[in-house]
Amino acid sequence: MPVPGPRHLWAMAAAVVLTVTAPATTASAADSAALREVLFVGNNWDGTADVIKSSGDLAKIGRINVIPDKDARMAEINADPIKWIYFMAIRNSVGEGHDQFVDDMYSTPDGKSVVVSRPSFADVVSIDLATGNINWRFKVSGYRADHMAVSPDGTRVAVSASTANTVHVLNINTGQQLGSFATGDKPHENIFTKDGKYIWNMAIGDVNTDSDAPWLDWTKGDRHITVVDATTYKQVKTIDMRDKLNAIGLTDYSDAVRPAVFSPDESKLYFQVSFFNGFFEYDLATDKITRTKTLPKNPATSDDRTTMVNDSRHHGLSMSPDGSKLCVAGTMDDYATVVNRATLQEGPLVTASKPYWATVSGDGKSCVVSESGADQVTAIDFATGQKTVSVPVGDHPQRVRLGHVAANWTSPSS
């Protein structure tokens, strides 16, 4: 993949929510027959992850408790005034009055464990899928863990420590830190390139403040993309979308890059930004925004930026495996839609309640969105743009990730 061209203290809460499909963890040919591909659905306010079929009817297979150590963690927090302040700040700001117990998750290549980032506990844990016990725990820098990404070979996981402006890279099997790197303010989404050579991190700044007017944009902090070498964790490039947006006359648009997805050949990056009902196309070779897609507004949705949850009007973006279609979660506008990548023409607006993420089904035929306002996930056919199925999950589903479990897996006992 070509290397791209040029480019505050948190007010006691951190950036949240949600971005973009990532590759499923892989298994060796010898082990694959004993594994079953699934979708993990993180129920953020529940502290659970539902395991559902990866394609078709998305039927529920089981559920995992991702906070089996809740009592111990709460005892630590209650014994430390600073930790308690941050815990309550997360609850009362980005958590919308709820604790954030699961942001992101990936299974290990052997399908024996799932690794989970837990914002309110400021950590990453590995949970044994057979027993439900914790294998290892990594405490992130600062006071909040956020989005993760897994390397193409499934051996490393990168996690954003959003109050420390740091990304940690861990051995997925042991939890040992392999390296870390500095980012802009409030690191959010992470993406490994498909060759595993680079990690892209998107810093979104302070999304929990009410200084949302365009003229107050400077108060949101340093927001840029950081690209690092995935072996040395040394910075390769930074990309500031402020300059790119200004160049096409969009000076009042936020440059906080939210969910993003590469084209199959990684020559283009499609990304959402705060407050915007649409997305952009960025060309890596020319270092320019080449196309802008504005999607319809829901007449019932207020244009008051302070009413948009964590500054995100639209939050969730995925692409069909052949690169011909994009799927967009119109979070505050309560719909999801499939967009033709060549023409940028959207399909039917599929009604969805605060859709917070978009990923791709295991067979590649559908976009799967998490409806955080309805506690369900919904599949939309890439070919027709029509909804095919919705299935109930836990409280406030956010991230949905492909992964693997043992072929005969059932939920561990409580």
C-alpha cells in the first residue's frame, strides 16, 4: 500500500462511539474445520456480547459476560477518587447516563478467547470463551479504553487510550504490550492496512463538549490521522483533513474523522466527520478529498449540533467485499442506506433506531448495522439496499465484529 502524502486536557470524559469494518481474525487451515464464523455484538450498557450467526438469519448462538470481574473493578474505582471522577464523567457524558462496559472486541485466531476493550474500566481483557474467565487484563494509559483493530494475521490488537492520546499494541494471546505510539487528541478508530504494514489512527478531539459551533471548532483539540509503521510503531505520516476540507470550500465542516474504510486496493479512504450527514472520498496518491456525498436529513432530526450524540450525526461505514457499495449508518437521522460507490447514489433509506455501527456479514452479501436505540442488529442486502432481517440483542449494541468460536461452542455458565 502506498504511504499517504502530507499533514488538552479532556474535560473529564472521553471520545466514544463508533466506525468501519475490520478483517475477521483468521485460523490455520488445520484448525478452520473446528471453528465457526460468528458475529460478536458488543452491548455497551449491558456489559455483554451476543454471539450470532455471521450470515443469513443472524440467529443468536450465545452470550458472554464481559465484566465477570465487575465487583473487583468497582472496588478499585471507589477506592481512588480520581478514578471515581473519571468513571462518573464517562457515565454522565459519553455514556449518556450509562456505564460503558464494552466498546470493541475481537476473537483470537484459535477461537478460544475474545479480547474486549472496556471504556469505563480503562482496560482490555481476554475472556476464555469456554469458561467465561479472564485470561489476562491490560490497563491502558489514562482513564478510558476505546476502539481497537486486529492485525490481518490475528496476532496483534491495537487499542486507543483516549484520555492519554496513546495507542497500545498488544499480543492478542498474552496481553503483553508490543509497542505504543502517540496520537492526536482523543484517539478513536484504528485500522491496519491489509498487508499489516501500517496502522492508521483517527483522533477525534473533544466530542463531549457543547462548544459545537463552527467558530468554536478550535476548542475541540488536535484532530488528525496518524499513520505508523506496524513493526516499529514509529510515525510515518500525519494527515490533517482541515487543509483538505478548506481546499474544497468546506471551512465550516469538522475535520474530526470518525468511522473510515479503505477501498479494496487501498487507494481511497472513505470517512465520516462530526456533525455531517454524509461522507468523503480521499485519494491517497494525490492527498486530496476527491468527492463529497451529502445524504438526506431526517426532517425530525434537529440541526442543533449540541443535540448530536458525541458530535456524531452519521456514525458507521462499511464496504462490500467487491468495493462496489458503501453502507452508511445515519445515526441521528435514524436510517441506514447502501450507496453505489461509482455514482454515490444512495438506495432506500432503511429505518433504523440510532444505528451506531456498520459491518459486513460473513458471506459478504449484507451490511449489518447495530441499532443502539432499539437493541437489535439489522441486515441490509448490498444488492437491493433492502432490509432482510433484524434480531434482538442486549442493551445499546455498538461495535459488531466478525470472529470465530469453536464449532460446538455454547455460552459459558454464569
